[in-house]
Amino acid sequence: MAEVKFCLKSLVAAILIVLCLQVKVGNQTAEQHIQTWIETSPLISHVEKVAAGGALAVRNATKSVSQMANKAMGSTDAQKASRINLDFQRSPLALKKQKDKND
């Protein structure tokens, strides 16, 4: 029964938050003001750098683990190790926003 109460409380809280974000402040909603602040905040550039570093760390870790697994299994085929490697690329929209931001 406690789980049901928790779910209902969470649902009510989510609905209240969404309704509050739809209130107009000036010519934009609170949600739009928050989104604009997030996009223009100087803190975001630091967060993006940390995220890029984390993605690079994950990529390097998967490459190292796959190469170690290859060696442990006695395989010298480099193609098997590269199957697991992830290729992190920015979306075209993100690249366009970044270019516009830098101009």
C-alpha cells in the first residue's frame, strides 16, 4: 500500500510542477525562461566539457577492455576488438548551435 501512495504522491508532484512551468511570465512561460537561462548560462560550457571528457573516458575504457578480452581469449584479430568501440559524434543540430554560439 505504501508503494501506491508513493506513486500517487509522485504523480501529483509531477503534475503540479508541469502546471507551474506553464505559467506565463512576461511574454514567455516559466519553462521557456528556464530553457533560455540553461542555454545561455556560462556553467553549461563547463558541463559540456565534463560530459565530453566522460564520453571520451567511456570510449577509451571500452576499447581497452575489448583489447584485453581479445588478448585473454588468444585472438590477434584487431577487428574483433573494434566491434565494441563506440563512436561519439555530435548531432548536426548541436554542431549548428555551437557554431552559431561561437560566431
